[in-house]
Amino acid sequence: MEMLSQLQQFWPIIIMIVIFYFLLWRPQKKQQRRRQEMMNSLKVGTKIMTAGGIYGTITGIQKDVLELRIADQVVISVSRNAISQVFGTDDAVQ
């Protein structure tokens, strides 16, 4: 009987752990997976927006740095981590 009483004391903790998993941990992992997929899909010609709100087209990719064409004959370098959105590809860029 005492064992059953002790087990009943742990139910609220178990329920809180399950709620924590479904409300916090699982959605965060999904978001991380989507961001990683977005980063892996970057290639020359992809239209993107940086975290600072700069729109551009990728013209070059190195390990952690991307070159963006933001206007005619204007190319800037940004960190790969600065990419916040991917819009698609621009087939005119070579």
C-alpha cells in the first residue's frame, strides 16, 4: 500500500515531463531540422533574405561565407548563419 502511495506522488512530475516534451522540446527540434534543411539547400542562384533584411541572390559559396548580389555590380559577403529566409532560385545567375 505504501508503494502505491509513493507512485502516486510521482504522477504530477511524469505528467509535467510529458507536457514539456510535447510543448517545448519536440517543436524546437522540428524547427532546428527545418533550418538545417534550409541551410543545406543553399546554392548559387538562390534568392535569400538576411536577418538584417537585405535581399539578394547567392553568387558564391564558401564554407561559412556567402557572396550575395544585392544590386547590379554590388556583391557583399555575409555569414551563412545570417540567412533567415530562402525564396527560390534565379536561373539567370551563372
